[in-house]
Amino acid sequence: MCAPGIKLETDDLRDDVVNGVEQVRALNRDVGAVLLECTSLPPYAAEVNTKTGLPVFDLTACIEWLHRAVVPKHYQGYI
């Protein structure tokens, strides 16, 4: 996830992301969703959703949506 020799404190980063979202919500209750733009942040999307109740969008989800639009899933039989 990081360049060799760089240590990422994942618990601290997760807490920073969640706290940041909560601070923004405290300033503006109209926030209706969260967009995590950094490629290092998708692992924290579920925690942000759990703590805030907001829908969370991230780069991974956007790539999955794009892929699904370009390569639709083929269904067979009864679903």
C-alpha cells in the first residue's frame, strides 16, 4: 500500500478519516454522502458508514460501477 520503508499507521488513519467526516458534519448537517477520493482510503469506507450512517463512495466503487456499465453482468435462468 505504501512505498518500501514507509510505515502507515492504519488505525490512526482510520480514526482521522472518521473524525474528519464527523467534524464536517458538525459544521454542516446538510452533508448527505461522503466521497473518499484518495486511493488509500477505500479500506475505511465501511467504518465511516458505520460511524456516520452516511453513504460512502470511493475510487474502488467508482471503478466497479464503470466496469459494470462497460461489461454488464449476464444473468442465466431465474434470478
